[in-house]
Amino acid sequence: MSKYNVIGTRVHRVDGPDKVTGKAKYTFDMVLPNMLYGKILRSPHPHAKILSIDTSQAEKLIGVKGIVTGKDTLGKKQGIWRRFPELCDEEMICRSKVRYIGDPVAAVAAVDEDTAAEALDLIEVEYELLPAVFDPLDAIKEDAPQVHEGVELNINVTRHIEWGDVDEAFKQCDLVREDHFRCSSQAHVCMETHDAIASFDHSGKLTVWTSTQAAYYMQVLLADMLGLREGDVRVIKPPTGGGFGSKFELDSAQFCASLLSMKLCQPVKIVFTREEEFTASKRRTPMIYYTKLGAKKDGTLLAKEVRVITEGGAYTSMGATALYLTGFFSSFPYKYPNYRYDGYRAYTNTAPTSAMRGFGAPQAVFVGESQIDMMAEELGIDPVEIRRRNGMTPNYEVPGQANIQSCGLHQCLDKIEEHIKQRGKLPPNRGIGIAAYGFMSGGIFNWFDTPYAFSAAVVRINIDGKVDLFTGACDIGQGSDTTLSMICAEELGVRLDDIRIHAADTGICPPDLGAWGSRETLMNGNAVKMAAADAKRQLLEFAGAKMGANIVYDLDIKDRWVHLVDRPQKGLSYFDVVKEAIRGKDGEAIMGRGHYTPHRKGMISPAYSFGVQAAEVEVDPETGRYKLVNVTTAHESGTVINPVGIEGQLEGAIMMAGGYGFCEDQPMDNGKILNPSIGDYKLIRSLDMPETKILEIDTYEPEGPFGAKEAGEGLTNPTAGAIGNAIYKAVGVRIHDLPITPEKVFRALRAKEQARSSK
Amino acid sequence: MSKYNVIGTRVHRVDGPDKVTGKAKYTFDMVLPNMLYGKILRSPHPHAKILSIDTSQAEKLIGVKGIVTGKDTLGKKQGIWRRFPELCDEEMICRSKVRYIGDPVAAVAAVDEDTAAEALDLIEVEYELLPAVFDPLDAIKEDAPQVHEGVELNINVTRHIEWGDVDEAFKQCDLVREDHFRCSSQAHVCMETHDAIASFDHSGKLTVWTSTQAAYYMQVLLADMLGLREGDVRVIKPPTGGGFGSKFELDSAQFCASLLSMKLCQPVKIVFTREEEFTASKRRTPMIYYTKLGAKKDGTLLAKEVRVITEGGAYTSMGATALYLTGFFSSFPYKYPNYRYDGYRAYTNTAPTSAMRGFGAPQAVFVGESQIDMMAEELGIDPVEIRRRNGMTPNYEVPGQANIQSCGLHQCLDKIEEHIKQRGKLPPNRGIGIAAYGFMSGGIFNWFDTPYAFSAAVVRINIDGKVDLFTGACDIGQGSDTTLSMICAEELGVRLDDIRIHAADTGICPPDLGAWGSRETLMNGNAVKMAAADAKRQLLEFAGAKMGANIVYDLDIKDRWVHLVDRPQKGLSYFDVVKEAIRGKDGEAIMGRGHYTPHRKGMISPAYSFGVQAAEVEVDPETGRYKLVNVTTAHESGTVINPVGIEGQLEGAIMMAGGYGFCEDQPMDNGKILNPSIGDYKLIRSLDMPETKILEIDTYEPEGPFGAKEAGEGLTNPTAGAIGNAIYKAVGVRIHDLPITPEKVFRALRAKEQARSSK
């Protein structure tokens, strides 16, 4: 028998058939009897006092059933950093002040969307405009307008990481570089915008269907903001059209729909328009980087110092974590003996900046990988070689921060070196740039202050052998329902179609932190594996009793066959053992439980994936326009559970990370986002996609289920840096601010030309 | 805080004070009210039919209370290989036939030992003498006398191990050697001879105090042989004066005392005389070796073939296992790509040969390490280098046999190489020989067919924080009570004197296979650690609830302080937590359970220790007399639990293994052992001991408790081989049969001289 029966096989997604046939019902598609439609009135001003709100004209509109404003709320401020009350700074409907263009002011429920939209126009809000601040470097000036009262210099949070003696180490360097970079914002652009249907009933129970990355967070936050018991709030995540970090904080669709439903005792549905999605949901954190790197002549990196200020926008949201992680990942994937990071997050009167796929790391990697290439060139060392000399290795400890177990970085470097060699000598204006990276498999930080295990699962085996798997994991398109079903089937020794998964419904699934920070394969996977093992153990007790073999023999189940490991032909049918075991337990179905919270793995993550990406570009030196020709990624994510899933993640990541490097941006005018539509916001489309290739590296992560770890989010880290390095290799110009648009390349080429001719 | 508080510290043995003050009561010392003394009548013939036994005169002797013969038994044959009834071949009192000089024929209970001894002389046994066979090579001849009826050619068991294509591989070798060796017998010479006190009461319960390595085996075997339920037999092991492999089979002291006590309903004590100990207890298995070794010019070992015939003596006993293990360890500690072993055990009319410290491995290592030195010399390769080139490394699989995880052999070789260099150039007639070895940490084989876990432990924490540890482990002098108490204290986070150990009493301790095959540190250690962890987990539940810390923090206990691992100053007193937890459990003492049975570790052992020993000898070329000058051992046994214990094991092992190599032997005349007394049996005494040095190598065994594995038994493997190689280095003669007596060296030197002068 082969090692695994399910894991590593090419299966279709468990939710695939329903999705490709259109049968899957997203929140967007759902209709409840007697349901109303809500719309949210938002601030047109970046910073203003609300002097008065007059809803009387709107209420008179036929078809309007109810209107809520800040007065209808409990007046609490919320936030996801619940351990730190001062960071819970966001009213879900503003009472007295708005802080960005898009801050919610009121919400209407009506018989249809058009009526609700019309009602919004009839609400009269009197504002007193306040001076506003948009740039983080302006925000921290003494005389800047205060976004939040009492927050000195608008500094929301600061983060410091340090080990070794950085100043002393710089003195011992043969070469020290100081560079500045700017990283832009980026929109998540989920296929499904934020939406929710809330249904409050007369027994005092609230049920919310919503497109979310974390049903449990929504349950807890809604209960808190609405004054309900957690157990009276049930949050259900139907099939979900993407999240990418935008959907694990409480949003105004969820809150306003719930508040309206509580007021009206009728179901209320709110769906963000695409414009709301661009302007009033959160976005990737823009960052201004100062970075100093010191090396010995032979390329050994001795010290690094990084200072970052981020544009926070109006509220804390997940921006505090992005601030920490960009500092942490600025030390990746190299062994810096001396390192110092200082990060500052400034409040501004712009849409809040928060988590987005990569979570601070794409910025760190763009900056770090650009600078290391510059350093390598100055030292006359090959870019692969300098990374090899300093790269992390298995069982490496990032001082005081992280205990890395598996790490295949060096194998990835070898593979990419081989790939570059295979490409041979390139024609003029072509270049290959590389970027190395590492990423986390779920976060250890518990700023949310959950008292529950981070992940938990329950497995129930029924009399016919069918297995019900209950998990709080949120499949938002990344495929966790499939991955977890595969893990369950493998561990239990049954087939994938023996599993029926029940996920992300807080009424029936155990609490779980949801889908962010690349948690689910490792954290939920561990819980599911443990629950399946618990159930299997109970079955094997009965099988062992029946078979009466020497106790030194191991029993296991593979493909529904309960057998002696060393004599696989000697066994019993899984179905027969299930029947006997349930009879033995006086008719009680077999129940297995598992839970996982990382322990003794440092402060950041229980495991890290690694990779190296090579981007090949072809630049038109006349115009600065360039084409992504090929993106090849050597990637290790431990044991691959679902190979088809990884391929999809890789393609998607290159599209998204390529967009971050190449074209995506959110330009603003006085806090107003200028391109809030798919038409104006430039994404990489299918026709723009480069040829992609994945070089899978075989590693085994001891902390992961069957040796698995993160695959997908880390892949968004390298592309911008690799493109920047490729442009430099192709035409010799270095772009320090994202995105690397053709215009910037053109200007840089012209400046270079002028500098040359002026010599 | 340092990593461990108890483990690795220099503590005195928990049983030390009682032993050094003489307070400890061995079975030998015990006296029960109304106790009788027993003696056993033994066969003076190597092979004979019992025609009649007349006990009438003996019964009339004043003071004699009872006599039993074979007729008083159930007529069953017993053996420790219970899964194979044909290998259970030993009557505890012979009914119709005796098979060696010492086979029990009758037993007497009397008011004192002298009376019992006198009675033996009055028992008339009429024998019909049968032709006997003593040498295994004679025994397998067609016309040899049959020791057991129906056993063809007297072949008791055969064993075959094979992997690769041995014949093909030999063809590819540049050099092939074929050699013959003979390994002698050895007596265990325990300080305390075999003894037992049996007390049968009117309720049908039998209690037996006995000097044993495996109380649970004795319970089960006695119940079976006496027709009692296992639960009606309680075996208690008082402090025990050594075992070394001689005391884990049922012996005639235990059986005869029990049978007499059942007959008389009075306690009966039987203590073997030293002569009985030498002649009628079991002994190390003598072996005749043919071994063929093939190598490439560069020293790479390609193939090995081994054929062995062992002198079995009259019964199977543990000789079947020794036969397997000598074949398995003949492949150690090298990576043979092709290997074949065939072993045969022949019944003979001599005292049964069985397990003794090393269990077949000292023979394998003497032979193998002699031959590899011969091979190295012929190839012109340094002895260290040839071992380095072929030595096992971590995570090596012996094909189909063993999965080795930790392995520090190469570090041991480095250390020994350094040691040899430090000794510098030696004077004439001095030489240093080395031998490398590996050994098991407990056996996986379950020929005994226990239905219980191999090891189990229970930990009970009482209201005052005192911990009762219950284990079936047998401390026979090797120090397991101390080691297990240390493991329990460390895991639980208390001090060594918080532990009260209750061991090897089948009435109150969980079943356990006892002390053999270097089981206890790893197997019992795992069970004890698990039981302590189970108890600790229950305490930490209450501590965690009380402290209310963020759930990502780890709690632990160290030195009676329950605390957050990352903030050790934040904590609670162990004593307070115990009180609260017991209150929380409605007054029930905290109970932790643990059990261990190896799984998925191949067929032999869950872990292996490794080492290299260098013996330095000084030979007087005139007489062949030689002196062991220095024995230095580089040894790795994973994490060292009890450093003082390891030092003691090392000293003891060199004394015992040096004796095997140097002087110990059991010459016979027609099946009669000629030197059955401490006076005539030559042991290495304290004044003969060489200087010894241990070079500890740091390894970590993932399967062992805190990373620990075997330490002590493996150390008996290398010395004979190292001595042989040292003699060769000193004076150029190679001795092929053990022991390497001065006489043999003298004869070899003379033969060499003659060969030289005849040239």
C-alpha cells in the first residue's frame, strides 16, 4: 500500500460541483421570506462633526420600513484587538464624528434596494467640516488635525523588535547601504462584495448569514455591539466569494443589517456596492520604509535596521498586526545576527488600512529583496549566492521571536538557480529577478482574547460509516473544506466521499479563529486530524478486541480496511467495525474530538513556509512598458495535501502579487479614492498573466498535519520584489516605490539617459 | 531556569541509604512467622530416565514437613516463549526424565536448612542412564542421543535474517574474508543467589517474595504451573542483588517453595547455594561462529554472511531470543547493503543457556569487531576509518528489521580517535584495540504473549503534594527506582523527595515485562512520564483556570512552582494547586495513568544506543600474561537521566565484559561444570580493574523519555572484541576463541615464533 490514499491525490473540490453548476448559494444569492433590503448612508467628508441627522423625510417614503443612526446603537466602539480596549476605536455607525469618506452615518431598511437607496438621499445630515490629514508623515506633525481625541501625534500603535547589538555590528561591516522605499495600498477586490442577511426573531435570537473569513469573530463582536449573549447570535458562512484579509473584521453590512433586523423583527439583507467595496471596506496598508543593511565583503549579512511608518487610515482594525508582521518579516528569510525594527502607525482621515493577503510581508519582501540585490551587486556577488550564504536553515531560531522547524529555502535556491541557467542567455531588455521569502502558518498572537482553543473539530461516525466533520474553519474559496475533508479521510482511513463537512456555522461548529494568516491547513488540519484519530482509536479498540492479535502489532485503517499494519491482508471491513463499535457503545455514534492551540513555538507562528521566485520581464526601453514573461516559483509548504489546490493558489497569488508590483493602486484626492470601480482599478487580467511554473520542494513540517504547512498566502510576498529586480536586470533602473508602473520605468530610464548625457 | 531540575543531577539512589546501612531486606534476609526451609534434590546425571523415587526414609526424618516430586505437579511443561507451545519444554520438577546435571527431581521442606539438606540424602532415586550429548556440533549429528523426544537432529530453533543479494554482492567485492570464532559461556554470578519465599493461605491465595527481574512473568507462570488464577498469585520483589538476565524465567526456588507451601499451608523459603547458582541456574549462550565479510578496496563493506550454532543446553529458556539477537547484532553498527544470517540452536545435556547482559550481542561484537579489524589491516585502512566509512547514522533503517532514530556513532568514533592520539606512541608490547557497538532499548518482541501494555505506571498525588508512583519496573540493582523517580519528579515539576515509589509488586503495581533487554529507562520511563504528565495536566487545568492567562501562554511546573513558561515569576505554589485540584475533584486524589508499548519501530527495539570502546593492554611476550591498562568508552545513550548511575553501569560493565573477554569460563566434563564456586570461577576483582574513562556523547532519542535510551547493557558488548584487537596490536597474535586467556596468547605467540623460525 502507498503511504497515503487521499492526501496528495488530484481530487476535485468538495464544493466544486455546486459552484461550477451555479447551484451554490452565496449570501448574495439568498432570499428569505419577508426579507427587507438595507442601504448605508456614508460620510462624504474625510473629517467632520455630525451636528444633526434628520430622517423624517426618508421615513415617509413609501416602502421604507426603518432607519437607524448612531443613536440606535449602544454607543460602544469596537475592534478586533479586544485585549487592548484603547485599540477598539471604531463606531459601527458614527454618533458624533466621521473620520473618512465612507464612515457609516445611518442605515435604511426598505422593501427593495432602490427604495432604500432613494431614502438615503432624503436623510439630512448637518456636518461641521474639520481639517483633515491624509499623509502619515503629515499626521505625526505637532500641529496636525487629531483624528482621534487624545492620541498624541496621531500615533495609533508603535512596534519594536530588536536582537543583537545593531550599532556595534554596523561598525564591523565592510559595506552599509541605506535605502528608502514606498509601498502602495491595494484593494482586495473579492468577487463577492461584503454582504449579510440578519434575521432577529421574537425569542431574542439573531441569525446572520454573511460572507466572512471568521464566523466566530462575527458572533462574538456582534453579540458585544448589540448587547446580546454570544449564544443568542448564530453566524453562518454560506459559500463565500473571496476574502483576502478584508472579511475578518466586523463590517457595516453585518452590523447594520443586524441592528435593523432587531428593530423590525424582519430579515434584512445588505450588500455592498462595488464602490462601497472599494471605498468603505479595508485595504492593504501603505508603508514608508527606511532600511539599512550591513554586510561583510564576502556577503555575510551582519546587521539590519528598519524603520517604517504606515498610513493607518481612520481606525486600528488589523493594521496593528500588519505593522508588527512587516517588521518581523523584514528579517526574513535570512539569519541576521543583529536586527532592529521600529514601526509606527499613524491615524489619517482615509479609509482604514488593515490585513491583506501577505499581511505586511509583501511590503517587507519588496523592500528587503530589492535592497539585498543592490547589496549583492555592490559586493559583486551573485544574487542567488548572497541569499544562499545568509538564508535560514531548518531548526533556526529567530532570536526571541520564532522557532523555525522545517525550512527548504536552500533547496528552493538550488532549483531557481537551475531554472535561471536553463533560460540561458536572454535577449536585450530582458531580465530575470529573484526574490526569496518565508511566511507563517497561522498566528500565535491572541489579541482577540479568545478563551477557546484556536481550532477545534468534532468527527462523528454514523452507523453506515458516513462521517460528519464539524469545524469552524472558513472556506472562502481557498479550499479549506476540501483540504480538511482530505485530512479527515486520510487519518480515519476512509474515502473522501465518506466525509460530509459542516463548517463555519457557529450554531453547530466549535469556535475557530477562521481564515487568516494562513491558519487553516495547519491549525484546523491538526484539530481535524486529532478528532479523526480520536474516533479511529475508538474503532480500533473494537477491531483490536475482535482480531486478538499480539499487542505489539499496529492496527490501522486505510481505504475502509481495518488491518494489521505489517500484515495488511489480515483485517476487517471498516463498515463492519463501525457497526460493532456503535453496538458496543450502546448505540452511541462514535464521536472524536480534537483541538489545537500552538504552544512553545515562539510568538509568531507554529511553522513557516519558504520559497524563491524568479520573474522574467521584457521591457520596451522607449516607453517603459514591460511584460511579465514568466514567473517561476520554487516553493515548499511541507507535505502537499491537495496538489490541485496549491496550483490554484499559485496562479491566484501571481495574479494578485503581480498586480501589486505592476499596476494596482488607490490614488486619492483629499481622502477620496479616485478609482473605485473595476473599470478604473487596474487588475492583472487573464490575458495579462505570464507563463507560470511551480517547482515543488519536498519538506516535512513536524508541527503540521501529515507534515503540511502554509501554501498560498506566502506566495503573494515575492512577486513585487522579483519584478523590481528583473526590471533592473533588464534595463538597469531601480524603482523604489510600488507599483512599478511603465510610467515610472520610463521616467527612470529618461533620468538615467539624462544623467549619462550630462556627464 | 535551567532546562531540567532533577534529570542530569547527581543524586544518591532512592534505595541507597537502606542498602548502605544494611537496613534493606532482601528475600535472602526475610523471615516469616512459622516459615519452613526448602531444599531441592537435583539430578547428578546429564541424561537419565527416572525409574522410581522413594521419599519414605526422608519423610521420617524429624523436622521434615513435606516432600514434593514430579507427581505433585500438574505435569505441565513451561517456558517463557508462551506464544509457541512447542518451545515450552521444561518441567519444573522432572517426572520421568532428567536432561542435565542439576535438573530438579524433588524438594523438601523442613524446619531448618540443615534438616532439609539431610533429607535430600535420604531420597532414593532410581535412574536409567541414557547416552548424553554435550557439544552442539555432536548434537546435530544423525545418530546423536535425543535430548527431547521428536526434535529432529536436536535442533531446538533456527533463525534466518536476510536482505539484499548477498551472493551477488560478494562477487563484486575486492576482498572477502571467511573466519571462524568460538564464544564461551559465562555465569551471571549475582551477589544474591536465586531465592524465594512462598506463602499460600487457606483462602487460596499465594504470595511469593523473590529475587526476580520480572515479577509479572513470575505471577503468570506460577499461576499457570500451579493451576491458580493469576489474580490469586501475588509476586513481590524485595531489594534484589543482581539479575543480569538470569532472573526473568521461572526458577525452581520459586516453583518448589510455592508447591511446598500449597501442600503445607505454611511459608517456605528456598535459597540456592552458590553451587546451585553456578550449575542449576541459566548461563550465557556459547556460540560457534562462521562469518564471511566482503569489502571494496576503499573499505566499503558490501556484504556479510553469518552462520551460528549455539549450545542450547537442556531447555529453550531465553536461548531462542539470544539466537535471534546475535544474528541481528552481527549487522551492527554498520550499514550492510547485503546481509544474511542463519542461526541454529542445538539441545545438549548441559545446563540451559539463556539470556545474559548483552543477550547475544557480546558474542556478535567480539566476532564482528575482530573480523573488521582483520579486514581493515588487509586493506591497509585505519580501524577508526573503516568504521567511520560504514557506521550507522541517524534515521537509518536496518532493512526489514529496525528503524534507528538517534545515533551518535560517528561522534563516538571521533572521540575515540582523539583519545588514541592523546595516548601517543606506546611502548613495545602495548596496544590499543577498539570495538564499536550498538544496543537496543527494550525489545519489541512479545513471545510471552502478554495482553497488557509492555509498561504502565500510575501516579497519585495526595493532599500534601506527596506523589505515589506505582510501576511494575524491577530494580535489580541497576537503579531503575531512582531513574523512574527522577523522571516522575521532572515531568511533574516536583523534587525527588516528593516521590514515593512502589515497584514490582503485582498486587498493587500495573503489569510490566520487567528488567531485561535494557527496557526500563525507555519503556517504563515513557509510561512514568506519561502518567506524570496526565496528573500534571489535571493540576494545570485548575491552575490555568485560576490564573486566567491568555490561552496562548504555556503553563508548567518546575521545582514545585506552577507558572507561565514565558513569565516564570507569575505562578502559584504546587502545594496550593494540589489542594485546590483535589477539592475541585470532590476529594479524589489526582491520579495520572500512562502506558507504553512500542509501535511502528520495526521488529526489534524502539531505540538504539551506540558507542566505541578502546582497550589498552600490556602483554608480557614471554608468558602471554597481559594487563588491562585502560578502557575508555565513548558512549551515547541519549539524554542522561542519572549520571551517577551511568558511571556505575560503565564500571560494572567493564568488570563483567572484561571478565568475558579475559578470564571467565565454565569448563565441563561430561556435562558437569568444573568450577562451580567463586573460588574457582575467575572474575575480575577490584584490584584487577583497569583505569576506566567515559566520554559521554550528547544525543537525543525522540522515542525516549526526555530523549533518553539504553545505558549499561550495551556497554558489555565491546570489551572482549577491544581486548582481542588490542592484543593483536600489542604482539601481533589474534585469538579466535573466548576467553582470551594468557595461556592462549602464550600458545599463539609460540606458534607465531615457530612459524617464523621455520621459514
